[in-house]
Amino acid sequence: MLKTRRGGRWHKGYLVFCLFLFIFQSASLLAEGQMIVAVSVPPQKYFVEKIGGQRVSVTVMGGGSGCPESYEPRPRQMAVISHARIYFAIGFPFEDVWLPKFSASNPGMIICHTDEGIKKIPLAETASGGNKVDARKPISGAGSHAHGMLDPHIWLSPPLVRIQAQNITKALQKADPANGDYYQKNFEKFGAEITALDMELRKIFMDGKPGGSFLVFHPSWGYLAAEYGLKQVPFENEDREPSPREMMNLVIFAREKGLKVILVQPQMSPKTVDAFAKEIGGQTVLIDPLAENWADNLKAVAIKIKEAAR
């Protein structure tokens, strides 16, 4: 007899039903020739589908919660992992804990580190307007945390997405060599779209203030800012809200620069940000670094950043 959900706990009968349903769905996908793959964050789904087309079925593990420390996969997601051919990692914090567990549950699954070949920089450096990211000086995707937490938001810079797309293409070709040409053609088409987006963003920012600063809640936009000659000024520093002294300094800075907008992602919008916006006589505006519709989202975000920058 199937047991129901009581007291906020999923009972065994319900879990068995969910797993049975997923196995049935997985069998249908395999029958259609689709390769089951998993990614860490929603924008990666966009990248993988651009290259894999109808030959892939993509599941997002991170789900865009914005809280990697508290992330825990759902039973259905673990069922996906048990059938997945490839996991496309990106260097998001929860992978440190969960990738070994995913590999243990599916030893034959290919782990593709899509950040391989990208020089990541510490969050503290991107938050302070660090040097322009030079993708021609690659380091291991795993990186080093000796100088603080490395900024994982590499999907927000089109030139860095091109590197990720190359890694995705190679992994798909390795897993499915018979369709290697198909993936290569899709990569070339996607590469042209990336180039067009890059040029469009440069045009948007050329019409704004060169070298302008913009306020953000979480320092997600360091790679984009570095690529297009801007500087993000974060309210939060490595998941920590400012002290009273830091808050006052930030208020003084914003008033001196004439900054009236603080850009906030929907996953994180604490009341302290509203109080800060009121203190500078400004407002909060939503921008989402985890939106799945990557290209359209970056164009919309670029316009908001241009309007907010001073």
C-alpha cells in the first residue's frame, strides 16, 4: 500500500513511486537516442543544449537556489545522476562536496570540468575591480584558494563561455563519437552567437560611462565588469554583509559617485539592502546571474548595469 507524506517527510512508498516514474522516463529518453547529462547551474543547460541539440536531455542539479552551502540534491536528481553519461562541472562551491558522491553513485559517468583552461580570480579581486581576465593564460579549473575564494561566475563573460563551450563539445564527442561532427557544427554556430553577443555588449557599454562603477549586492559580475571596462562595487563580501563601519564607507562612496541603484539577484534580497538603498536615496533593481536564458538575460542585464553605472 502506498504511504502518503506526513510530518514533512517523504515516505518510502512515495520515493519508490518517484524513482519508478523517473526510470520509466529515462528509458523513454534512451529509446529516443537522447544522452542524459547533468549540469551545476541553469546557464550551463543553455550551453549544453546549444551544442548537444536534440541528442541530449539536461538536468540542472543546482537549481539556481543561490545557497551552495545548503544545497542537497533531491531524490529525483540522484536518480538522474545514476543514469547520466556526463556531468558538466563549473567550479561552483557545492561540487567540492557532491562531485565525489555523484561519481561514487555512477563510476562510469564522465566528469567534464567546463572551467578547465580558464584563469579564475579571487572574489575579493573581482569585487575590487581587479585586472582584466586574460583567458589566454589558463590555469587548472580546480584553481587554488590560497588567495581567497575563487569567483565561480565564469558563465557571465561571453569570451569565457567560448572556452566552456569548447570543453562541452569535447566531452560530448568523447561520449558519443559517432555524432562528433554534429556537435562540432553546433559548437561553431554557437560560437558565432557568442561573438555576436560580445559585440552587442561592447556597443551597449560604449554608450555608457567608460570605467564606471555599479553597486551590486553579491559580487557575481566581476568577470563581465573586467571584460567591458567597468567596476562592480559589492554590498556583500564573500557571503558576509558589511560591518557598520564598512556600511558607512559604502554609503559615503555611493553618495560621492552619485550611485543611486543597487543591483540585487532574486536569490538573495535581504532587508539590509533596502535600508542601504534608502540611505543613499536610491533603489534596488533585480538582475539574475543564474537565469537559464543566458544570451537574452545578459543583454537585459547589460542595459541595467549601463544605466546604474557612474
